[in-house]
Amino acid sequence: MSATPTSRSAPRRATITDVAREAGTGKTSISRYLNGEMSALSPELRARIEAAIERLDYQPNQMARGLKRGRNRLIGMLLADLTNPYTVEVLQGVEAACHALGLMPLICHAANEVEMERRYLQLLTTYRVEGVIVNALGVREETLRPVGGGGIPAVLVDRSVDGLVADIVGLDNRAAAELGTRHLLERGFRDIWFVVQPFEQVSSRRLREAAFRETMRAQAGARTQAGSGGADGDGGVARGHTLVLNLADAAQTEESLAEPDRAIEAANVTTATKAKEAVDAAGHPAGAPGNASRVAVFAANAPVALRLALHLKARYGAAWQTRVALLSIDDPDWAELTGITTIRQPTYDIGYRAVEFLHERIEGVQTSARDCLLPGELMVRASTAS
Amino acid sequence: MSATPTSRSAPRRATITDVAREAGTGKTSISRYLNGEMSALSPELRARIEAAIERLDYQPNQMARGLKRGRNRLIGMLLADLTNPYTVEVLQGVEAACHALGLMPLICHAANEVEMERRYLQLLTTYRVEGVIVNALGVREETLRPVGGGGIPAVLVDRSVDGLVADIVGLDNRAAAELGTRHLLERGFRDIWFVVQPFEQVSSRRLREAAFRETMRAQAGARTQAGSGGADGDGGVARGHTLVLNLADAAQTEESLAEPDRAIEAANVTTATKAKEAVDAAGHPAGAPGNASRVAVFAANAPVALRLALHLKARYGAAWQTRVALLSIDDPDWAELTGITTIRQPTYDIGYRAVEFLHERIEGVQTSARDCLLPGELMVRASTAS
DNA sequence: CTGTTAGCGCGTTCAA
DNA sequence: TTGAACGCGCTAACAG
């Protein structure tokens, strides 16, 4: 007497066969209707089908379709760290592009664990995604397809993978790091620390660090040639340092920070009074005159910048910015709030382009591996005021 | 003479049939091997299968499996706003739980657009996910299954959906808002603004606002009864206001903020000198003595708090915290950095529990709808110093 | 224009 | 212990 004999709930969704029966026709016509081949259907049949679908609340099973045609419109999106605002922003672009291209992104978050990344990559191939966008962690996998080779089509975001020839889209790291470094030099800083996470494995970090050093070296060369104490009237050749911060280990991080701390404290002893006078009521540094003796810290990305800011605040109090200038690649929420200068990445575009590239590969485009390097934008704020 | 006749790339993955042939057996045995029914396989056959799989780098097709068994281990995760750190944190918990339960989350980001949400929900059912976790925006959908009814199993996160009886897990909003309000009262604030996004549609916002008002009312009652200017020695009854901020519209937001601004400026005129004296060199408020005349702003969540902080900083300069105290539900990165007091949500647990609930439903648990309300944790920082 | 047939890759009877 | 045959829901050839 009960409605359905099926134990409980889940009233088993209608299938194409059900619809065919309901509409009094064959499955083929339904399939044609679903795929928009309207020209091959009499208006009358079409109406009946429409009605049947409506009545049964029918929704085609993507899995089955995928199985048959060999493509499921799924792409994998492998993310190293969702905690990084950069990642979320890139994701926006990815979603928009997927939407536009009729793709469905499977988002996988490796949470900075190489093992997770490996597992997810395997899972993705198991679901037969048509391609993957990889913000790599440690993929050395053969799983990924080198342009034109076997494996699954992949495009890289932000970081390249050693030995893998593939499309890559991301920030123009060299230009960005140079932009930041030059900005600091122009603003008169003479003691600059580039702070970055362990960068052997991550190409973008490597490139940024290299560009920083190169720019510092070039500057030093120019100064030396022009003779020390040149026409600029500032403190002469600037000194650059690279500091590696292993954020995964809090204790180690704190230890590493002792070095720049010494520099900061030394600098502030020298010019303590000068600096204090230069500070306006708002708690911001007054600028150039003091910058020659103020130390500048250049964070390679937002997570590093955050860690630095927290440390500096804890050590030097709320007015820490009067003693240190902080500049960062990436432009997180709190940058505006705390007034630090940043280099904003075109994150949305990065994500969008990545999907476009992948889509082309999936459709069989055969060009050789492409690099899409997008420029960063310098957002000057109070921290590096001149 | 070329390796494969197939046009290019994509060397078509091995299927179960290939493996069977390679191992010199039938598909059934392979299937059994894959499903761990080892007891039904002779060690010898097992070894051959193992080898064949290895050799062909075979990976079972989840889609096909799902089609056959009627379950694909996929669950949908519908997110209202990935930009909100809350969301990302919940996601961590979700991922961990999925990992543990052998589920694969399909993450969909509605980016605060109701239309997107609707589309994704439809897409998810199209992929036949076994259930969904919904951080709802405006779902009024019949798509979701009310506990024990038709539709697809769902558990709600943070927000309930009008008219939908379902499991829900999230912050204990009433307790949290009361906790925050009480904290402000205890710290001597007598002019408190609760700031929240339009809350008709979002249950958590509604609850928080109601609890705020209730707590303020209770306090006022107590004061009045005890006679004004009671033994506490502070300014007597505190006034509470609710301000609605539509973050989607910048101009409107700015306009709305004029009201509290007037209050802030009035309060500071009255006690300008007192306040200034009370401020220490670090730029932090000295505490209670000044709090009776300082206004406090209670943000209903992190996005609101950020907007407020940006506005206040723009209007009152870097030392804005000497004029206003900011308290927020949610505990974003920058809270520690800027020293504002917050109520941290047990985000990881929320995500984890949500998946557990969903998993149970999928497995057919039949209890009535459950509410899982987790407590928030007050993180006292300098902004509400006493 | 329409229906019939044969798989896609896999799990599951059911016999052997 | 093993394998053959059937069908999950759908699309694509091929007839009518």
C-alpha cells in the first residue's frame, strides 16, 4: 500500500529510459534533444519530450555521458596552499574561465604536503579529468604530460616543475623582484633584506631571489663606478642580504629572524633620534631622509610578509614600521590596513589564462610549451614613504 | 611503422579488459582484486594480476565504477564565499574528514552570487554526488533533501535554510554574540555598535544580532533596577545600536558608516584630552578609564571587520584604535597583527563534523535533524584592553 | 525525422 | 577458485 517499495528516501533519479517511456519514444530521440540536435526532431515530439523531462525532473547523468563519449568536462585544479590569499584569487579566475568554457574544476588542496599532492594527482587521473592545472609543490611525477608527450595535459601556475616541459602562467618574477628592489633603492634604503621560504624546489622563489641579488649587484656596480658618495647625496652602495625562513618550523623561523633583528637594532641605535623626529603622529615614517639608515625587508610572498609583520610587531611594538620598512610581493587584505607597500599579482588573469591554455591543449592545440608571464603592479603605501 | 596509429598524445588508458588479457584471466578476477576480495583469489593468480596492473600502469575508472554501483564517493561542497577566511578554514576540516572517510569533495564557489549557487547545485546533482555540504547563500531549492525526505542528502554549515529541516553545524551564534557583548560591557564600554551585513536571509547573522540586542537589553534592565550610577562606578546603562552594512555596494557602505562616525567624533570631543593621555606610546588605548566614553564596534564577521578597520584607519589615521575599539567574530590573519579582539570559531571542527554528519546520512542514518553548535573562543587583544 | 543496436569500463549475479 | 554474461545510463552508427 505504501508509495514505493524502495526501502526509504532516495527515490532513484529518472533515467533516459524513463523519459523515453514517458514520452512514448526511444532513447535516441531523448539523447538528441539533450544534445541540442533540435533540427532532427519534429516539433510535436520535441514538445512531448520537453513535457516528459519536466514531469520527471530528469537530469542527465554526467558520469554516464562521460563514460560514453570519453570526456567528462572535468579538470583538476591542484592547489599547494589555500591559506595563501594568492591561491584563492587565482581560483576566482579559474572558476570564471571554467564557467565560460563549460568546464568543471575539481579543486584539490594539498595543504603544503607533498604526499597529499601525489594522492590527489592520482585521484584525479582516476576520475579521468581531461587536464590539470597545477600549482605545484613537489610534483616530479611522470603523470603529467610534457607538451606533446603521454600522460595528462597540464598547465603550471606560478611554479615550474623540474624537467617538465609544459605551459606555465604566472607572475613575471624577475621583473617583479627587480621592481620592488629598485623601489627600495630609489626610496633611499641602504640595508635591504630579501626574505623567502626555502627556495630550492620552488621556481618562483628562486627567480625572485636571483633577481633581487642581481638588481642589488647592478646597483652596487653603478655606485662604485660613479665613485662612492656620488651626486645622489645618500649613503652610497646599498647592502643586500637574503634570509631563508622555514615557516613550517616556528622555532627555526624565530631563530632565523635574529639576524635581521640585529641589523635593525644597530641601525636604530645609530640614528635613533633622527628617526624618532622623522616619525609623524600617525605612526608612519616620514621618509627618505631617515631611510638611509632604516632597514628594509622585502618579503617574497604574503605568508612570509605576515610572519615578518607579526614578529616585528611583537618585538618592536605597534610602531614597528618606524624602525623597519616592509615590502611584499602579493597584496593581501591587511596590506592596505597596515600600510605596507606591495607588488600585486594579476591573480585573476593568471587563473583565467591557465584555464584557457589548458582548454586549448585539451582541444588538441600542438604549439610548443608557452610561458605566460604577467607583470606585477607596485602599490606604494606608507611603509616605504619617501 | 610508428608506435601507435592513434593520431597523437593520449595513449588511451588501460582498461580492466586490457589487464585481464595481460594477466591471462577474466575481468571478474581483476574486479575482485581491485575490491580487495583477496580471499577469493589464488596467490598465483593474484601475483599475475598484480604484475599486469603494474606493467600497464592501470588505474580503475571511477566514473565507470560509480555508474555501476550507483555511488561514486563524490560529495559536493557549496561555498558562499572563499574570500572569507572562515570558509577556507572550514575547508581544511572538510578535506581532512573526506580523506579519512574516503570521500572526494567537489568544491564549488558561488562567490556570493545566488545564481551561481543555483547552477552549481544543479551541476552537482548532474554529477550524482552522494551528498552536499552547503554554506548557503539563498538556496530555497527543493533539490535538497529535508531529513528523511526526497532530494539529495545535505548538511548545512553556518547557516540554516528557511523551511529546510536538515542537520546543521556551526558556531553557537547566540553564545558567541553574548560573549562578545558581555566582554565589551565588562571592559566598561557604554556605546556599542553591532555591525552586520544584511541579515534577513542569513540565519547566523540574524542570531548574532538578536543575541547582541538581547544582551544589551538584559544589561540595561539590570542597571535600571540597581539604580543609575550603581556601585560599578562607571557610566551607567550602555547604549547599543545595530548597523547594517551592505558590503556589496561600496558607496552605500560608506554612507552607512557616517552614523557611527558621528558617535565616535562626539565621544572624542567630550573626552578628547582624557583619551589622549590614556594612550600609550605604542598607539594602544590604555583601557577601562577611557572606555566609558570610547565607542566600541562589534563586527558580526571578518569581512565586516576588515571593511570597518579600513574605514576607520582612513578616517582617523593609523592611531584609530585610540578612538574606537573593534571586536569581531572570526579571527583572520590580520587580527593579531592589528591587535583587535576576536571570537575565534572552531572552523576546522565545523568542517570535520559536517562531513561526518553527511557521511552518516549517506550511509542511511535515520535520526531526526541534528544541530551541532560549537562554542567560540574569545581572543582578548589590545583593542579592548582594560 | 525516428527507432534499433552496440558498446563505453566496470561490478555482479550465476554457473562451472 | 574462476569466468561468462548482463546491465548501469548514455551516445553513436546504422537502418527504416
